[in-house]
Amino acid sequence: MEVLEAREIEISGWGGDRIRGYLATPASTQPVGSVVVIHHLPGYDRSTREITRRFAAAGFRALCPNLYSREATGGTSDQDAAALVRAQGGIADARLVGDVSGAADLLRSLEGSNGKVGVIGFCSGGRQAFLAACELQLQALVDCYGAFVVGTPPPGSPLSVEPVVDRAPTLSCPMLGVFGAEDKFPSPSDNEVLADALRAAGKQFEFRLYEGAGHAFFDPDRPSYRPEAAVDGWQRVMDFFAEHLGS
């Protein structure tokens, strides 16, 4: 039987701001590795909290910082905060890195931590996870169909961000990329550009491209869900973190 504890906490984020987070902890007497979960553009929602608990059920401590905490004040709901962030074109990269840094620091400080921290992000969170792993000292990175690591958003996109592929030389850890062959953001050609940059920088990485899958194929609540690809993808994610975050 899976036994874990999950609860909301406060963490110190960018600029010393106190922000909300969702912490899930496995029942283990042995030191464990930790994962920072970066939520997608729709925000700090039920599906992201389920993902966070999933890592705890697999034996990792996991923490999802609410990147929109500053917008969700004064009675503003998480849903309305996400809408406000989209209207603003997303959050600043520096703020993202500061919030992930605070989450990683807290995870390392908790009793039962083995000191190893990885990061995972989905969609816009994939780009943010890549950026965080280039700016911070982490032990593992998983990018699940991260949009705009390469290239810029098209007209009408709710995101206003710049590509971060040029940060590849500063990537601090091994990377796993999980992508859909039918995706447009990132497209297979975008993934090739990223692979070339990582190869040129001498970085350790592995990409898995799933035929017949497009964007967000991990999400069972969306029409884009592809069960076979998602099952295999999740197994690769867990194996990758076990390899790089284990004792």
C-alpha cells in the first residue's frame, strides 16, 4: 500500500517573497532524492498536485511551488491568478529561477533528504525547468514537451518569452527530454536544434520522441492524451530520476 503525506506549505521564493507550495513526502526511513515540479501555464491546479503526489508514491520527495502566488492574493483564486499571468505574457525568468531555487533549498534542508534535487516541467514548465537547470546546481532535469526552449511564441500566444537554447553550455545536470512527434511547440526540428546545442556543449542527455503523440500527451484529462506513450514516458521519467537522484 502506498503511504505518503501531502500538504500545502510556504517557501521562500524570489526576492525573499513567501509563496505557496505543495509538498508530497513518501513514507521512508532511508534518505531520498527530491523533485521540484514546475506546473504548466494553466497554473497550480489539481493535475499538477496529482503529479506531485505521484513522485512521492514512487519514493521521491516532491514540491510544486505555486509560481502565481503573488497574483493569487486578496481573495484572488488560483484560476483567476493564472488568467492574469497569461494576460501578462507569463512570469519573468528571474522570478522563476528564484522560486525554483527556494524550493530546491527547502527540499535539501528537510530531514531525510539525500541532498540530490531534480526538476521537471511540462509545456511552458519544460522551458522553465531547462532554464532553472542552467542557472542552478541540480542533479537531474526532465523536460516534458517544453515549448520555446528553441524559437519564440507565435502571434496570439499567451506567452511572451525568449528562447533559452543558448544556455545549454551552463546546464548543470543530465537531461531527459520527452516529446511528441506531432507537436508543433516544440516541433521535432526544434528538438534537433536543442540536441545539437547540448551535443556541442558536451552535455549528457537523452531524448525520446513518441510517434502519434502531440502536445500534452501525458494529460489524461485532455483529448491529446496518448496512453501508451504516457505509460512509457512516465516509466522513463521515474527510471531517470532513480538513476540520478538515488542514494
